[in-house]
Amino acid sequence: MAQSEDLPIFKSAYDLLEKLVGLSKELPKFFRYSLGTRMVDLCLDLLGQVYRANMSQEVREQVLTDLLIDYRQLLMLLRVVYRQKAISSGRYVELISLLDSIGRQATGWKQKTARGASPSVNSASRK
């Protein structure tokens, strides 16, 4: 089993967290304390779920389901912030690209788990 920090999904989620922390500082006050805080919290939850999924084979599928739910919530919040013109289109594309990468990796990991494969080893070897 690869270390969680070595997994591509962890690296993408961590990069997203850093960008969201920076973004939340720049958001207008209303968005910063409502949506900005929520987005950072969801991203922290994503990182925790990557750890849990990598550590426990027994609950991996449920943890990945929870991760994908948080992913969809974060996607929705980013859309709201963008449509309210609180962030630029370039910033939005950058964040959505990272989030899309996380979603694709989590979905693939969940599918491999359902088939009985050990995706953490396979994911780490694809660096």
C-alpha cells in the first residue's frame, strides 16, 4: 500500500486546498465567510477521506462514495462563486481542472475497489 501523500489524488486535493485557502482570502466578505470557508472545509474532508480509503480495505468503497459526495458539493459551490462573479473565469478553470482530476481519480479508485483490485498500489506506480 502506497503512502497517502504519494497518491496522485492526494496531491491534487492538496494543491486544490492551497488554492482554495488563497482564494478565500481574496473573496468579498460575504463569500469569504460563507462559501469560502465551506469550500476549504470540504477540501480538508476530501484529504481525510483519501487517508481513510487508503488505510482500510473494509470501508474503502463507502469512504470513496462519501468523497465523491463532497466532490460534488465542492463543484457546486465553485459554480456558485463563479456565477456570482466573485472569481475570474481563469481562476475558475484552474480550480475546476484540479477538482475534475480528483473526481476522475476517485471514480476510478471506487470502480477498481468494486472489482476487488488494489488501486492504491496501481495509482502510486503511475506517477
